[in-house]
Amino acid sequence: MKSLGIWNFLKNIVSKRHTRGVVVTLTTLTLLIGLFNSASFPIVVQQIKKIQRVILDGVIFTRDPDIVYHREEILSDYEDRISEPFTISEGLRPRVGFWFDIYTRYDSNKKVVHHTMYPWIVFKVIDVTSIVNAEMPKARWMRNLKAEEFVTDEVQNIREALRELARTGDVDTENEYQVAVAEALEGLEGSLKEKAKDALKNVRVQTGQKNFFAEGLEVSPLYLSGMEEIFRNHKLPVELTRLPFVESSFNRHAVSKVGASGIWQFMDYTGKSFMTVNEHIDERNSPFKATDAAARLLKENHMILHRSWPLAITAWNHGPSGIRRAIKAADSKELEEIIENYQSKTFDFASSNFYCEFLAALYAEKYHDQIFEDLEYEKTLDLHTVKLARAISAKELLRRSGLAKEDFILYNPDLKKALERNTSIPSGFTLMVDTPARLVLKSLLKKRRSHSG
């Protein structure tokens, strides 16, 4: 009875949910050894640098806070937080798991060296934290440069190991890189020689995103409730509102190298089909207006792509015409079969992984209370959508609203340039304001309709 009590206590300490098999196995073995020796089991739980340790008769079990121990349960949606259309299929599970780790386990100081075709095949995780946070050199850019050089050298060592394995097919057990890559490739079919030869052409480095994802979680309450309302009005699944975690991590100032802008990262030419985008007003930068545009675009993709959310969401990245070509070439409407059987210059790593990134972000966000700690969340914006009854200069509109400039731009980031240049805001323009501003602007407004964000 005493042993049973200890076992129950252990389960509660190690995890109040199902834990990963390795922890349970090690704990069980230790308990059995102790029973065999009729030993007592002093149990001490310590917190050292946020790492929990369970000490059993001298054996230490470590819980790393960067590991989500119930990862598989979350990816199975064990608390039913996600609607059925976004259940992760078995064929996509390993790929989604890779991106889940990128969002929840590895921060930007972790460089994950992996197989491009099979991202979940990880050769090594390179940690440059000690280099980036070192006291010398004093200049941050120089430390970053040293970190990049270190990563380059490590990747070269991995490539050399793959090259040697591709040549001989035999593992030099004294070479840590050969041992590591050979173990990583074990899950794939074929001889080691052939697998290494293929992997040598497909080595990629992915930077961890955990800290950026956490920042997105902190900012997202500003907009999510309003975004969900917009998607409900369009009769679309609210899960789709988590796509900005992939695109921008809810950074409303985000602008990509190719000119995509705002939390949804609309390109200029796509944005113009749904919003006002010109040299003075850019509604791509308004989280709520861009969300309405996103809802219309996703609905359109869904209707023309066989009412498949995997295809519609992939089309967000690759375009509907590109998805049609992929369907025809792969002779399948199933995304996992398209990924497996279709390759082109345009259907690249980004396109083939986009839907899995979305699923990983969705599950990480829906279970973020069980993954992330000590986050400081923004408060929800409580705004109204109103329309101007007549044209007015941007600075005069700001003055008449009674809002501080920072708040005016926070609510209406699409008017930032217009305010800087004091251009005219046209009649019928949709403005986002709080209740006091709506009341003082009453004489300028066409119509009032409530919108909580």
C-alpha cells in the first residue's frame, strides 16, 4: 500500500496529464528497482533555474521547461478545444509536430538543422545563446556574426558527415556527427548510403520561433475577439483567425522583404482587390479591415478548391491557380499526397509546409495556457466601426476625435501616412474609434454600428 501511494504521488509530480513515455518508463524502472531492494523512497521536488527535479533514491529526473511533455496529447486535441475540420491527419502529424516544436520549444537562439523533404528529421539543434549573450565582443552585431559563423561551421560538419556516409554507408562511431545524422535518418526507408545521399541535397536550418510566438500571444488579445466576430459574420471557422501567428506573430508593423504588410501579410496587388491600398491609405495595416479581407479571400479559396481547408489555406501562400496545378500533377485533392508527389520551383518548402505551420500555430495557441508561462497580455480593444459623412483632413480628424495621436494610430494604423502628410480622408471612409471619440465625432459620421475588438 505504501508503494502504491508513492506511485500515485509520483504521477502527480511528474505530470497531472499523460507524460511522454520516456519519463514514465524511467520512473517505473526506478520504482521497481527500489521495491526489489526493499528500499525506502525519499522524494524531494526541487526547482532549480525553472527546471523541476524529482530525486528518487539518488536518481535525478529532470523536467526541462522548454519541452512540452504532453505534446502528443495536445496534437490529438485531448481537451477538444479545436473544431473537427482542423484535426491533424496521421499523414501530416510528423510535419505539424516539427513546427509545433519550432513555436513552443526552440527560441531564436536555437538553430534546428533538419531534412528539407522530411522536416521532422532533425540532425542537430545548435544553441548559440552563450555566444549571443557573451560579454565580448561588446557590439551585438559582432556577437551575432560569431554565432552565424559557428552555425555555418556546424552545418558544414553535418554535411561532411552525410557526404562520408553517402560514400561508404558505414558509421564511424568515433565521429559524433556521423552518429547523430545516422540516428536521425533511421526512421526513413532505404539503405543508409542512399538516405545520406538524398539528405546531403536537403539540409536546411530553421530558426526557433518560441520567443516571437510568445510575443504574438501577448499582443493577440488586442484583436482576436474582434477578428473572431468578423469570421463568424462570414460564417467561417474562428480557428482561421490564428493564421497571423504564422504570417506575422501579430506584429502590425510587419513588412516582408517582398512588400507584404500587416498582421495578415497581404501583398500589394492582393490587398487592392479587397481594400484601399495607395500611397496615403493602406488598409492592409488595419488589423480589423485586413481580417475582413482575409475572411473574404479564404472563403473564396475554400469555395473554388473543393471546400477543402488544407487546400484553401495552402492557397493563401501559393495561390489558387498554383493549387489547381498541384492537384492535377499529383492526381489528388489530398494535401498530404500533393506534398509527397508534387514538386515544382514554386511549390517549394514554404508552400508545402504552410498548412502544417498553421495547424501547429493553432494548437500551440489553443493550448498556450499549458505551454507558456509568465506572459503579459494586452487588453482587448473595445472599438466601434463608423463611416465619415464627408471628407476631412487627417490632422483635423485627429483633432476633432479628441484621441491622443498614439491611440488614433493604434486604432487606425492604415491612416499613419495620411496623418504624417495631412492628406484628405474621403467621405465614406471606415474609421475605428472608441466610445468617447464616436460621441464627439457624431456630426461627421454617416452611420453608427457597434464593433468590439
